[in-house]
Amino acid sequence: MHHVNEQTLMEEHRKQSRRKATGIDGVTKDEYNVNVEKNLKELVERMKRFSYRPMPVRRTYIPKANGKQRPLGIPAYEDKLVQGVMARLLNEVYEVRFLDCSYGFQKGKSCHDVVRYINQTAMTKKVNYVLEADIKGFFDSVNHEWLMRFLNFDIADRRFLRYVRRFLIAGVMEDGAYLESDRGTPQGGLISPVLANVYLHYVLDTWFEYEIKPRLHGEAYYVRYADDFLIMFQYENDARAVMSVLPKRLGRFSLEVAEDKTRILPFGRFKGTKEDFDFLGFTFFNTTTRTGKYRVGVRTSKKKLKAKKQAAKAWLRQQLTKPIARTMETLAAVVRGHCNYYGVSGNFKQIQKFWKYLKYETYRMLNRRDQKGKLRYPKFLRIWNFYVEEPKLKVDIWGWKPKTV
């Protein structure tokens, strides 16, 4: 806990964005910065006396691709600082403890490493079946007692653990009403991702690698990104055996399998089916190269692409009276972000499809706002080409990426 001091809190303060939404305290970075040294000194003193207590997080909701709402917790400004430092310390503790199969929110690892791993494993190993599973409402279901027991395995500092528990039970403010938080970790909290990784490290990762995998008859490959995971098997019987014990394992730790999103499907070079599965916004499917050799295809998930198109169309409707330059700059950033995530090997047609859709909808929007008559397409092209670059593939998933040490 001595690492949570004025110096580390100041470093975390400098990292904070001025554009972030505020918690229930309503304090922004600029406001806190007026007397930042005095504020941090008083914060550290309160922490030493254990009089510092995190405020409830302000709950808001963001739309999901399936039309539902995802709850998001926004901590108070000082709580963001303390959480940020504590999260960095937890990452340092667990970086050497987490297994290679865990990828989410870890230094040197990304979702593209997971896509690369699935692609290469399915193509080069004895993979015939995939167990696709989902944990229902994971971040709202984490059992605090189990989580604290897991942390006790690796952390001896009782003061540090005491403040972790205080963040867990800080509660939620929603529509002016206070709600107790006797379970779960608030999505949006800086400390939540690493706590989720610790929880699933003991609940799933070590369980599968050290207890389940040695008992299987064939090869099996497990990978997890945050609370999303899948397992690739050589034999169907092994897949069904794991699927049967998975609900019991998760239930022991207050978690539940989403049955409607959990299934076993044949997949791999020896199972040339037309079935596919989605993971991390990508669809994986069986296909062949131009010479007829087996290949795993990776493309943007239809559900994700549809949601992105709908969001873009709704946003463009709001830009009818906004400056064209600002609108085009935002669109350019959207295209860059889309290509940075979905621009993986073999997915050019899908990112181009999104780019063309944006181009068409932007042309329609600019035509509606033109007071002098129709905007000629050549003129629109000059505007579009000036701001928005052509779509490009950004990530190579066809070659093994060397591990970082």
C-alpha cells in the first residue's frame, strides 16, 4: 500500500482525460488540478488514517449491439486516481502469475493475439470441435468473498486488501437512488478488469489447464479474453464432458452459463462444415485457399457490422447542421478505428463494405443539407478523399507473433 502515494497518484492524475464523464462528485480533472498537490496530500493522509472511503459509482447505460443496455459505472475523480494506481500494482503482481491462455487487459497482449491464436491453432493442430461458451452477466455476478480469498493467495498487505473490498462495496447511484453492491465489480471502474482476470484465473484458467486438460483423451486448447472464452478439442466426447461439468464449476463461484450462447460445433480442417462461430466481434469459418488447401476464414461479425452501420447512420442524422470539416474529421477517425480493429488478414472485403456504406450515407446526408441544390458527386468525392483514407489491412494474423518478455 505504500506504493499508493503522492507521486504515483500524481502520475495517475496526469494520465486522466479531460473529456471523461464525471462521477457523483461532479469533479473534473481541471477542477481537481487547481490545488492538486494539496488535494493529493490530503487524500494520502485520509488513506493512512483509513478515513478515505470510495464514493458510490454513478451508473449510466450504453447501448449494446443486440439492442439491450450495458451498465457502466463512473467513479468519482479521486476514486479514479486510487483505482488507477491500485490496478497497476495488481497487474504487476499478477503479470507473472496469469497463464498464457489469458489475454484480456494485459500488457503486451491484445484481442488480435487471440484471433491469431485461434486461426493458427485451428489450422495447425488437431482441432475438430469448438466449445463456444458465455458467462451470463459476469461483471454483475462476481462473488466478493471468493474474490478476496483469491487475492489473499498472492497478496499479504491487509491494508491493500481492505481498500479493494471498500471499492467492491462502495455501491451504485442510479437516478438519485443508492443501491448496495454485495456482488459484482462495476463495469467502468479502472480496477475492475484486473479483478475480473484474477477471478477467472482461479475459476477457469488454472482449473482447465491443471485439472481438466490432463484427464482428456485428446488435444485441447483453451483461450480467454476478459470474460469471453472458448475451447478447441480434438474429440467430441472430450468437448461434451467439459460442457457437462462447466455449469457446476461456474455455479460453485456464483457464476452461470448462458445456455442460449453455449454450444459445441464441428470445426477444423478435418470437419469441413459450413458452421461458424463468433468471438470478439469476428466470425471464424472454414474455407479454402485459391489452390484448394484448408484455411480458417476470419471476417467481421454480421451482428457487429450491422450495429456499427446503424450507429453510424444515426450519428450522421445529427450532423445536418454541424460544420462539414468536423464531421469529416470524425468520420476519418471512425474509419481508422474500424480498420485498426477489424483490418486483419483476409478481411479486406468486410472493412471495405463498411467504408463504402459510410461513404454512401455521408453523401446522402450532405445532399439533404445542401440549400443550393444537389451536391454533385465529383465535388463530394473531393471532400471525401481529402479527409477519409482508403481502407487498409492493419494486422497480420497469418504468422506467429513472437512472445514479448
